[in-house]
Amino acid sequence: ESALAAEPDGSAYVWVVKKPENSVSKRKVMPLGLTGDKVSINDGLEAGEVVVTAGVSFLREGMIVKPITDGAK
């Protein structure tokens, strides 16, 4: 599964986690290019923002999520 998704019109978006409440918000982004399994984003994100990378097809605007990190159980 990918963090990057597309609207019916072809525009790209990701789900960004808003702190401190851990709600998600859809954010339009401008992909720059692919390198292997990584995508570079040219516009739409700020350094340090948390992007959802799993379960994105189940998200809805304003949903509360429980972020996990690598190694978390």
C-alpha cells in the first residue's frame, strides 16, 4: 500500500496527521518523481509532518488515528 493516493481527477493526495489530537486530514500534494519505492513531493508538505502510510483507503476526514512507529508493538 502507498501513502500517495489519487482523486478521480488525477490529483494526488496524502493523509496528514494533525497533532495533538491525532486526527487526519487529506492534503493535495505535487509529486516530483519516483526513485525505487520512494516518491519525492515537490509541494504540499512541510518538514516534520506525519503522513499515514498504511490503511489509507479506510480513512475519512477528521478520523482519529493511533500512530505507531517502527518497532512499536
